[in-house]
Amino acid sequence: MSTKRAPSHAISDIVDVPLKDIEISNDNVRHSDPMRDLDELAASIRIHGLLQPVVLRGVEGKPPYDLIGGQRRFLAHQKVLKTKTIRAVFVGNMSKTESVIRSLVENLQRVELEYGDTAEAVTFLYKQLGNDERKVQEQTGLSIRKIRDFIEIDARATPHMKALLKAKRVSIADVKRSIRAAQDNLQKAEELLDLIVKYQPTSHQKRRLVSFGEQNKSASAAKILKEATKPSVEQNLIITLPDELIAALRKATKSLSIEADELAAQVLTEWLRNQGFTI
């Protein structure tokens, strides 16, 4: 079955474009910190040249042009190298949806993006593509699980939660756990997330946090954490896996933003339930 892609646009030859004629598009999906290590990037460009031209929306000779790919390369030329021009390619007059797809895919392949901007871009595409997560997957290459995470976080997480994500003080899974444990009481979820940051519970304790919170709606955030971190008897199962399975597990945990033991427990629980061995 063929996969339908966004309309393609012919890419121009590489040309030198005046920096003054370029504007950073609102459709550009930003790097979490575009100024980070900019001196190092500029030094590399100074030594090796610009190996990958920036991508511009528009038609050559009709400025201003919108920068939709290569924000840090552009800033290195503008802020550090102080050049007058930059090597660029043109992709014509794309629609906003096509521009977001182009910028998102290019940046996903190169740098770690600011989580909030990525979630916002994925949510925009989801709405533009008829609330069809499969179409978003076809256009971006993101997994369905990650697309759902982005949409959920953009829709439900508070600005404080997104700030903690951006600062990498919590994981996507932590945000989702807090919201579940608080039963969508976002103020309580924020308090839970702050407690997770402060006390760093184990993955087992985080799972108990969700379980206790879902069963005790009136419990405070402090009470939920206290119950979740009480000493408990747990059994560990040690298994030997072949290298290819270990590699696949690492890839899955990174992609799904989940601990390896939690993923293994979920998979095993689902299999046992499907086989009729659990309730």
C-alpha cells in the first residue's frame, strides 16, 4: 500500500542569500536553546564551511524569505561569523502545514527540540490532517505513541509542567503519571510533579503513586507520595536477553520515554492478561 505524502516542492540550487533578506518563520520548529554552543558551531563552519544549506520558503529574488530549516546555522552566521550572506535553498511558497512538516522533520533529524514547540507543532499537524495520527506519522516518521504523548501534553499539561519538561527535570512519563494520579486535578498534578523532582522516587514507587492516587481521589499530593514511597516487599525477576532484544529494549525505552523495567512489566502484564492468567 502506498503512503501518501505532503505535496512535494522542487528544491532550488544552492545560492548565496543576504542575511538581511531572511526572517525566522513562525512556522519554524525551534531548538530548545538555539544560542547554545553557537560559538562551536560557528568555529566548525569557519573551518569546514557550511555543509548543509539553510531552507527558505519563498521565491529567489522576491524577499523577504522565511527561514524554515537551519535556525542555528543562520544565527551562527548572523551573531558570530557576522557574514553578509548564507548558503540556502528555496522550496517555493509552501502552505503553513507543509512548512511545519518540513521544519519539524528537518529539526528532528538534527537537534533536540524544545518539547513545547514540538508538541505544539505535532498538535497543529494533527488538527490540520483531520485528527488522524496515522497521517501525522506518515508525514513526520514519529511513532504513534510519541504523537499521542505530544498531543496529550500540549492539551493537558500546565505551563509549569511544560517548563519542568523543557528544563529536563522530569520526563514525559512523569507528567502523565502526575496527571493520572491527581485524576486530572492539575493543581494537585503540579504538586505531585514538584514532589517527584524533590524526592526522586524509584520507578516502582512512581507506579504505586499512580495506583494509590487513582484509588484515593481525595488524597493530597503529599499523602499520595508518602503512601507510594512506604517500604514494600517486591520481587525481582532476573532474565537473560539476547543482544538484539536488549538493543530493541533500549530503543523502545528511549522512544517511549519509559523505564526499561516499567516497559517490561507492561508487556508481561498484557501478555499474561491476553493468555487468561491475570484478572
